Amino acid sequence: MKNLSVFSLFLVINISAVFSQNHYGKNGMVASASTYASQAGIEILKAGGNAVDAAIATTFTLAVTWPFAGNIGGGGFMVIHTENGEVTTFDFREKAPFASSKDMFLDKNGKLKSGSNHNTALAIGVPGTVAGLYDAHQKYGLIPWEKLLERAIQLAESGFPLPKSLANDFFQFAEAPEKYPEMQSFIKRDGKVVGFGEDWKQPALAETLKKIQKEGKKGFYEGEIAEALADYIQSQDGIITKEDLAQYEAIERSPIQSTFKGYQLYGMPLPSSGGVTITQMMNMWEQLEETPIIGSVQYYHILAEIMRIAFRDRAKYLGDQDFIEIPELEKLLSDEYATELLEGINFDKAGESTVTEIHSIHEGQETTHLSVMDANGMAVSMTTTLEQGYGVKMQSPDLGFLLNNEMGDFNAVPGKTTNNGQIGTPANTIEAGKRMLSSMSPFIITKNNYPFLVIGSPGGRTIINTVFQTILGTTVYDYPMAQAIEAPKIHHQWLPDRIIYEEYKMAPETLKALEAMGHEIQMRSFLGRLMGIKYNAETEFMEGAADSSSPDGGVAAY
Ligand code: GLY
């Protein structure tokens, strides 16, 4: 007993030492995974840009200062709330190249060639980021495109002191050149790996960004860069061609819209599953007869059961709607269906997930989110990704940017579902030109037609659940932004049938009680790296926070 209390004291100190801070601003705010990038966004707001301009500058800067996930070689999703109160979204998800096929990662016996859908150039999807940023700027931006890349180019050209988290990763890449041959020119200068605190210059990336600055999206998808990119990918046995690049298009889509206790919720439509799945979970939560005390055993049990059901439906039905019919979609989003699902939950005992119902896939945890709000009520919630950390870990030294391994988000083995979480449902199998299902969940919540919460996270499928719990934290439990982000979170994704919880954050008694209800539990060091802005209509202050699990994340405000 004595030992336990000493241990608990240590935990309290440990948590308070890493707890993220609330930051406050009146005129504008940016929260992102890199302090440099957040500052770049604020510079744009100060120069007269709006939230869309600032989000674009932040994203280009993330591609320089947070190569772990920031990118121009990947894709993502953006939700925009305009100053007129309209909400729209941009889908710039990567696409399967035209030469793709549903069996492309299988051997002649129909088995997955181990790692082929993540660790080879075949895993690279046609990048969408530059098209998404450019199109959003064309329609909603205020200040010239060229200005939005200035800070990113300057940081790539002049360099910046390499932060510790990147330096640690660089060291590991340097230690295993046979495993990461294509990373060596990325992390080394004059034959030596760039170390912690040393200036890291990226001249090739600076030149690529200058081309995009001058020529817009054409500078990336056509001409010299497109040619060099296709040649490089093919030299690594990938299949992306110049035509794949020339024909890539970002798509403006209507958001998934719902209401929750007087709030309006706006999320991404398919091919991101975030909007649909979170809406389904919020609908179930809204119909609970009693609101559980946050942090109680009952709270986590109900969360887990709601997540279990919503993730079953995600795996069963969701994929790229431009390629598959989903007649069940309306039902999934309806209150009637939420009532039906809630009736099936046992409030005293864990449900069961059976493998015969669906199948699942490994999904990278490494993505990045940014939230922006300006003084006129324009807000942007944007999540972008390379899929895994540093994507496929390949880059042409002439172009200087990393490529995604997003093809790994498709169901690689059609028809195969396992207890370990592999999904094989048809909705998300590979087809030429199709977008792979995503879990990215940028959300904007409004109250009285004005942004109340701008939120999102990396974390693969855990994104959906961390965003869900953070929305509950701010709307139901009235937590300030940082407290909602840091509140202990769990994850359940139907299969594997278990609750994942965050290390040091939940009381041993709570975990034991959940086990007694029939839940299997598993620890993880953290869930999500949320970036959020909450607006207080009474004080007219924005309150922002970057998750303490984000090593270089930061909020900039003025
Ligand atoms: N690659 C992570 C996601 O799209 O959800």
C-alpha cells in the first residue's frame, strides 16, 4: 500500500510536468505540430491573410520543419468555416495510381507480401497536398499565393536548429542505412548526419517549393517536378506515372453535418471515415439517459461500447464513395439508428466483437493536424499525412521531399479479416484512381453560427476516438482546451476486441473494474496528438492548446 502511494505521487508529478498549457489570443491563433509552422501562420494573419491563407503557410512550413508527417508528398483533408458561417471541405487524399489493382500486394498464393503495402515504392499514393492547398487558396484565400510559401522557403534554404525528436529519428535512420537507403541523403549533409541543434538546410526542397511558389499546383503536377518525381518513383519499382500526377484533382465536398446538444458539428465526408463515424458516436452519446461522470468506470465502459459498434460499421460499409455505392450511409447518420444501436448495449458488461462480421488493417499512427482561427470567425481544421512517420522513407535527393505510403490504408487482402485487426471488406479494396479510406477527422463545431471548437489529431484509427472524446470534453463537460486534450482517453476499434488506454493516466482501480466487466485492456504511451482551439463567445478570446505528446508542437497567437 505504501509503495502504491509513493508510486501515485510520482505519477501526479509526472503528469503535471508534461501537461500542455492553454494559450489565449484575440486576433488569431494557430495550433500545429511545429512551433515554426504555427508562427508562420500567425505572420500571414498579421499580414492581412485569413485563416485559409494561414493554414496553407503553416502546412508548407510543416513540410520543412516537421518531416515526420508534414508534407507535400502526401495528402489530407481540410474543413473550412467561412466568415459568413458557411462550411465546406477540401479532400486532397492520395489516390491509387492508374496501374493499381486489388491484388497488387499479394503473392501467387493470395498472401500479403509482407510489408509490401508499406515499405516499398508500390505503397506510394498519388500525392494530393499541393492541389488541395492551391485550390483552397484559389477559392478562399485573400493574399497572394507566393507569400504563403515565403517562410517555408526561407527555413528550407537558411536552415533551422534540428529539434531533439527529429535528431533522434535521424540518428536511427543513420544507424540502419541498409534498411533506409533513401533516407541517407535526407538526413546527412557533407556525409555527416545532422545532429540535435545543428542547422538543417534543405536546398533541394527549397528549390521545389520555389517552383510551386512561382507556378502554383502546375509547378508540382506538371513539368520538371512531375517528370523527376515519376522517374524517381519508377526507379524504385513504383508505378506512379506523369499521367497520374497530371490528372490528380483535389475535390471540394460538402461536410458531414449534424447537431449535438445545441452545437452544429461539421466533419469530413468520405473517403475520410472521421465525419461519419464520429457523427454516429455523437448521436449515440446524445441519447444516453444519464450523462456518466467523466473518468468514471461507467464513462469508459459506455465509450468503449459506442466505439465498438461505430468501428464495426466503419469497417463494414465505408470506402471511397466515388467508387462504391453506400446505401446504408443515411441510416448510419440517423438518430433512429443511434437509438437502435444504443438499445443493443449492455451497460454492465462488455460486448463482444466477432471476426465473422468484418475484417481490419494496420494503419499508421503518424499524421499531423493544425487548427487555425482568425478574428473574423473564419476557421480551418486540417489534417495531413504521409501515413507512417516519414512515409515510405523515400525521396528523390533532387526534389528533397518525402513520399507517402498511403496505399497501406487500403484493405490489402480482399476478404481476409483477422482478430488482430486486418480488414478485408470490399468497400476499401484497391482500384485504380480510388482514394483509400482514412481516419483523419478534422472537425469544426459551431455554436450560434460561430466557431466554438476547431479540433483534430494524428493517430491512425485512434484519431476518431481521440477527437470524439475531446469534443465530449469541451461540449458536455465544459473543459478548457488543454484539459480536454490532456484528459485520459481510451481507444476501441471493434477488432482487436480490447480497450487501449494511456500510460499513467487511468487509476488502477478503474482498469480493474473494466476488466471485471469483461473488457480486455492494453496500455499505450499516448493516444493522439491533438491540436485545438476553443472560442469563448463571452470573453471573445480564443483558447488554444497543443497536446503535450507532441514533441515540437506549439500554439501561436496574437
Ligand atoms: N494514414 C492515416 C489516415 O489516413 O487515417
